[in-house]
Amino acid sequence: MSTPVVTRFAPSPTGFLHIGGARTALFNWLFARHHGGTFLLRIEDTDRLRSTPEATQAILDGLDWLGLDHDGAAISQFERAPRHADVAQQMLDSGRAYKCFATQDEIQTFRDTAKAEGRSTLFHSPWRDADPASHPDAPYVVRIKAPRDGATVIHDTVQGDVTIRNDQLDDMVLLRSDGTPVYMLAVAVDDHDMGVTHVIRGDDHLNNAARQMMIYDAMGWPLPVYAHIPLIHGTDGKKLSKRHGALGVEEYRAMGYPATGLRNYLARLGWSHGDDEFFTDSQAREWFGLDGIGKSPARLDFKKLDNLSGQHISSTDDAALLHDLQGFLSATGQPPLSTEKAALLEQGLYCLKERAKTYPELIEKAQFIMADRPIVPDEKATEHLDDVSRRILQELTPHLQTATWDRDSLEATANQFAADQGMKFGKLAGPLRAALAGRSATPSVFDMMLVLGQAETLARLTDAAQGGG
């Protein structure tokens, strides 16, 4: 592209970072990074009653956790109100806007009459072409002069050309009677002043584009490229709501999804690159383009999220995965791993991360590492520690004391012992799992032995054989 790409994410700080907003931010971030451009963050905090510092911080924290770094400082829309009012004044001076002194009662009367007569209820102000000399000394709003005939065409990269008849557009208010700018004016001015070249946002803003284009036209500004992406729906095809599950990014973090997996999944919600499902961040940045965004709403599917999440956990470097696990524990208010447990866990990740879809699943599989002696078996594991099993463990222990501590030797020793006892190894595995982990479902007993080491393994077997579990 000849013009450097500039995108923006512009959330309202009135609550958590919604999963739909996170996807919008991701698409803007990917598009900017793909083109070597700029990704900006604007906090649309003009609603002073609902905007809170806590919500702003939640948005910043959510973007930080997702790894969506923005360029430069976040911009406050509220702080730019004087600039928005100045643009409205420029439109007044050029005759592209006007002062409207109509009261709310007059506007309502107009609409009631129009409805009764079967006419359009769009308000047509009598002040649009009034002589300024006739203006009363009374409160007024500033309205833009919308085109009365013809049509406005939104050239949208995703939706195609969208045509809106101009007789469906009213003379939008730019400044309220107290002189404060409306949201629609603020967005257009900010996008222009920030140099935004591509407005990538949800298709619930599609109609807003026609209104904002009036401001661009009145000011003689070049239009940005619009790309309105379909919203995310639940599995039932309805607009995403609380009944479909987690809505805020912090909830997905608390459930233990890795940021890499959530990024991958969100990228696939409405965008595709061939048949690729699993991909890295670098691949996403290399492949991403607006032409890959579909027109149909994407559906939230936790099974697909789980699948991608598991693939990212299994493909993450052990040291990086341990770091992410520590971050998860901290974010969810859980105590950090001790130095000893962290070292053991990193050593054991090779046999834990293959089938774990979330961090809590991974931690559960690592129970044999997390637990301290004496191991307390759960109900199912207790069934494998009857008197006969305890005796077997007691007899096995001396063989392990003299075994070479590598996988081949441990397997050979255990299998030979089982054969000497006239049993298959499977009969021995249950008591070993119960003794080493206190669980009936665990990683391979040999992996557990290797991770725990000879001394700890023998100590746990001795505890179980003596009934100390």
C-alpha cells in the first residue's frame, strides 16, 4: 500500500473487554502489523456517567494479556472535546451545519403528526435555512445539513457496496444544547485526526458509516477504507449473550486458556486462510487480509477453542509454558509454585502438555508433582491399594532400588517383576499410580518415576506399602 496503514481499536470503558471487542482489536492489530503500519488505541470515554477508570484498566489489561500492543499512548476521546466542537463550528461557518432552536416538545409534535399522516418521522428542522437574523436568544443544538436527495454509498471491503437513500438520513445533531459534542462527531474527527486509513469494526456500526461520511464530506476530508465485520453469535445462531458462556476476556483467562490459543481462535472467528485452523502469531500476521473475512456471523464454539488451546499448549516451549502457568496462577489468586515445584514441573511438562486443553487441566495432570508426602489417594485410587496391592508394592521396591534410573531399565524391571508375579503389567500400574500420584488417571508411571527421581519414588512406594497414603 502506498499510504502507511493506520488502524485503531476504540472501546468504550463501560465494562469488561468483550470477546467481540477483543476480536475487533485483533483484526485491527493483525492488519496493521501485516502491513508494517500503526495500531492505535482510543478510549471512547465521552459517556461520563458510565465510563470508569476500572473499566479502562480492564481493557488495557485484557489487550496486554492478549499480546495486542498498541503504538503510542492511549487516546482519551473526552479530552479531545474542544477539538470536536471546533470542527462543528467550522461546519457552521461554512454553511454545512446550522443552529436548530426546535424544542423537544416541537420535535415530538412533528413526529406524532408525521406518524398520524403516514409520513416519515425523520425530523425536518424549520431552522435549516433560516436567516441568522431570525435566531432567537434561546438554547440550540448544532445540526449537520444532510443531503436531501440521491443516495450515500458505503464502499465496504467486507460487505461490498451498501447503498442508503439520503431521505433516510436526518440532520444529525453535532453539538448538544450544552455545547458538548455527540459520539458520531467525535468518532469521525478522531479517526481523521489520528490518520486512520482503515476503519475495521463490527457490522453493527455499518449505518454509522453513512452518518460519519457526511462529516468527512462537509470537511473535505478523504474517507478511510471501511471494513465492517459480522458479529459473533452463539452456537444457536443468536447474538452472543451471557447464556452462551464467557463474554469477557478476563473470564477466558481465568478459565485457563492460553493467550496464544485464544488469539488463534479469535482470528478464525470470521476470517480464514484456506483450510488452516492452527497457526502461529507470525503466520497470522503474514497471512491476514481483509479479503479473508466472511460476510456471515461467526459462531462461538468452545470445542474448537479447546482444541486449538490444547495444540498451543502442547507446542509451547517448556520454559515459556512454565512462565505462562505462573502467570495464570498469579492472575487467578493462587499461590505461586515453589522453586522446587517449578523445577520439577518444567522437567515434567514433556509428559503433561500433550493432552491438556487449559492450564487447570495441565495442573491437574501434574498432581503427582504438586502433591507432597504423604500422598493421600482419592476414592478411585484407594481401590488400587488393598492389602494385596500394598504387598506387591513392598516387594517391588527392592527391585527399583537397584534399577538404573532411565526409562528402558524401569520398564524392563517393572515388566519382569510383573511376569515373575504371574500378572500383566496393567495389574501393577493401578497401585503404582495410586502410590505415586494418589490418582487413578495419571501420566505414564515411568514418566512419573523419571520426573520424581529415585529417592522420591521409593519414598512414596514405601509410604503406600506401609499404609501411609
